[in-house]
Amino acid sequence: MNCKAFWFVFLVVILTAGCAPAPLTPAALPVTPTAPATATQTPTAAPPVEATPTFLPETHLSLPSPTPLPSEPRNAPTTWDGAWTNLDPSNFMAQTFRAVSSAIRSVEVNVFAGKGGGDTLTLTILDASRNVLAETSAPVGAEGIDGWLRFEFSEPVPVRPGEEYLLRLRGSKVWVNWKLSGDLYPQGSAIVLGEPSSFEDFIFKVNAAAGEDSNPLTEAAYEQLPAIPPQPGTLDEMIARCPTAEEIAAIDRDIELIFEGGNTGELVCKASEGSADLTAFQKSAYQALLAMKMLTFTRPLPWTDRPLYDWFVSTAKGIRFRDDISQGSCCSPARVINIPSGSFARLSPRETWRWADPRSGWGLVQGNVNLFVHEARHIEKGPHTCGNLDKSLSEMNAYGVTYSLQLWMAYFLSNPAILTAQEPYAEYYRDLALGAAESLRTLAFCETPPPFVP
Ligand SMILES: [Zn+2]
């Protein structure tokens, strides 16, 4: 029951549902540490004043400035601040550019993927009317990748200097991710899910000559978590501390969490400090269930009369966390959902210790909540009904429930204050849910439902 998820970065909406967690899970560098951050606080302490992940340099707190534009079209900044999107096969992810020379011999894109995936990426050059001019592919091996991937065309692709073209990149899985920057390439823009995004560009190079040297692309450091702790009673406050031993025991009585993966790396919570010995991923798994307990609503969910958490633990009898899968699935074994847990080296502090990082629009706890709900619904309803999509909202299949959950969070929370974000503004997480809902509404159903009216 593989399905897709759609991924936006920066302040764009994120479609947090879907059984494709690679999208929900930034991939790891094979050579980088697996635990995103250190935190040694007690369960009741303020959020960790976060160590900058050791795999990042400690400079560059702001967006990189553009490198001078060379003659050929390119967006090749020397630093990268961590924004990316996954390359789901059916998502239209592209970059527009204006041709400089009259032929294109090769194209490079800057991508990353964790160890163990592997895929073949397809790069297509299209004209402004989106007619295909040329297409070629390049492999990403199971060892993963972090850097430039070159696509050579056997014959030069003729183009008209000054005219606009598109580079579309897609994978056959959701394992590889294309890095984005801010709006650094003035002659074009990123196209995310088919729509131009005026404030960001994919990182790419179009080469007229057969081969060119690629500059190295280093990462900008993630910003520290703010020193001011989240407001009491919020999801953020819960995520900013470790789950207590009592909370963990209560969850363990309700559902079996099987950490076949996600169980290596640094411990961010410790039994000796009143929690349990948990990696960042394990912490997020328990916190996703705690978040589901907090998500209560003023009107029943459209697929169950029970509270979200009660429905979930009565539907799924276990969760297998596995490093060897890149997409979620259900029912192996029966009534046990399978959730990918590998490849978390790239998480920013906010993705680990907040509901969402405003820079990516994503967080590990949030991602797990949506994935748990989506996969659990597969237990009740079976596979998707229109290829990778659901036929209609009214079926209330796996996408129907993830879509509805976003709306219920935006409109019908018993205590809307739990969604308060400390930054960039208080309503940010609500806007994120609304944006995710709109993406799901327009992309997850073969029969697009009308806009929701609360
Ligand atoms: Zn699914």
C-alpha cells in the first residue's frame, strides 16, 4: 500500500499525510551521526538549548548569498541551508531557467539520499509549454548520495538562447531529495507540485559543455532553538521535554512499539532522568502518541466516534519501526503498521524538538502522527482506491482521514491553544495544517472534493 506524500519546504504547506515517509523523513548522510542533537534535560526541564548538530559547520546562520551567475543557467550557491523536497514519482518538481547557449549537454542537480535507498532519477527538459524535449536518467546507488548528480545527454539538446525551459526531476521511489535554496536564481523559479514558487529555486546547473567541475556545496548551520521555552500546555511544550516513565508505560500498555530500527545513535532521553533510554526517533514515536492524546476535538472525527488516540490504539495493535523501508505500510503482520525509522541525521533541532521547523514545515512528531493515522486507516479500509490516490473523500480512506485530521486540528480543537507556535508566529502550526489540508484536497483524491467549509 505504498502511497505518496507531497513535500514542500520553507513556509509552504506540507502534505504531512501519506504512506511515504521518506518524504516525511529527511534522509541521512551515510557518514554523519544518526542522532540529530544532544539533549540532556530532565523530563520537566526547559527545551534543550540545543547543540548544533555536529555534522554542520557553525557558521552561516542566514541564507547564503548567491554566487555570481556564470554564463550558463545555474543555481549553485556555495552553502545550503537545509531545505529540500522529496521526489515522489508522480509529483511535478521542476526548475525553470532561461537558456544561454543554444545546446545543453549535461545537467546537474544537487540531491541527497540516505544509505540503503537507491533509485534511478529521471531528468526531463521541457519547453515552457511543458512539451518534452529530452530525457535521461542517472542512478543513485544504495550507498546514498549527498551532492551533485550529473545527467549527460547523448546528443546535445538544442534550445533557443533567452527562452524559458524546465528541468523536471523525478524518482521512481521517494527516497531521493532535491535541495532547494531561497530565490537565488533570478531567471527562473522552482516548480513545486506543478506550481511555480517565486521565493525558492532548486539547486541545479545547466551545462553547454560536456563536463564541468562542480563546486562543493556545504551546509549552513541550523539555527539554535530559541532559549525561551514553549508555552505551557502546548504540543511544543510536550515535544520539548522527554516523555516520563509513566507516560511511556501507559502507552506501552495500549500498543506495542517495536523498534527494529530507530534504536541506534545517541540517547536524547534517559531512564536515569525519569524517562526511558530513547533515541531521538524513539522519543518522537512516543511523543506522537502523546500528541494524539492531546488532540481532542469539539466534534467527532468524520471516521470514528472515538477520540483520536483511542481509535488508533484500538485499530492498530502494534507499530513496527524499521530502518529498511522508506515508505510506511500497514498490516505486516496483521493490524501492525510499519513505519520507516531510518535516516534522521539531517533533522534540524526544531524538527526534533518542535511540532514543525518553519524552514521545512515539518517535524518528526508531526510526521509520525500523520503517518500513524494514515496507515492505521489502511487496516480498516484496505488499499488506496485510485492508484496511489483515493477515489473520493467520501470513502474516508487513508487520505480522507489524514486530510480530515488537518481540518479538525485547524477548526475543531477542544483547546486550540495546544497548537500555539512560539515562532515564527502563534498561528503558524494552524496555518500549516490548513495548507496541508489544501494540498491533500487537491492532490490526494481522484475526485477532488470541494473546499471544506467549517
Ligand atoms: Zn497509504
